[in-house]
Amino acid sequence: MKELIETIVKPLVDHPEAVRIETQETDRTITFKLSVHPDDMGKVIGKQGRVAKAIRTVSFAGESQQKKKTVIEIVDK
């Protein structure tokens, strides 16, 4: 899943080397914390959050393979 998120996000940003994804796992959820260069934050979120919503939708499709809920958070560095 982490590789999938990177594959989606890196072409969108101007600083792909700054893309970082941290994973936190509990009994019921897997949380992916996505951080990007501050200049690229708007590109990852998109107008009215459309890009972020699309990234979450794609991850939801991969969620069916796992028994845990997938959460993607876009955080500041």
C-alpha cells in the first residue's frame, strides 16, 4: 500500500524526493502519514480536497485485501 501511495503522489509534486510515508498499525487500523515539501502541499490536497479524496479512494480499494481499515493523513513536516 505504501508503494501505491508513493506511485500516485510522486508524479504530482515538484519535489518527489521530499515525499515521506510513515506507517502506524493498530489492531483495527493502518495509518499512513504522508508528508511532502511545503510547496507541494496544495498539489497533494487539490482544490476542495479532490486529489486527497482520490488518493483515499484508491487506498480503500486496497483495503479489501486486508482486514484492517486504512487511513491516510496528510501532515506537515
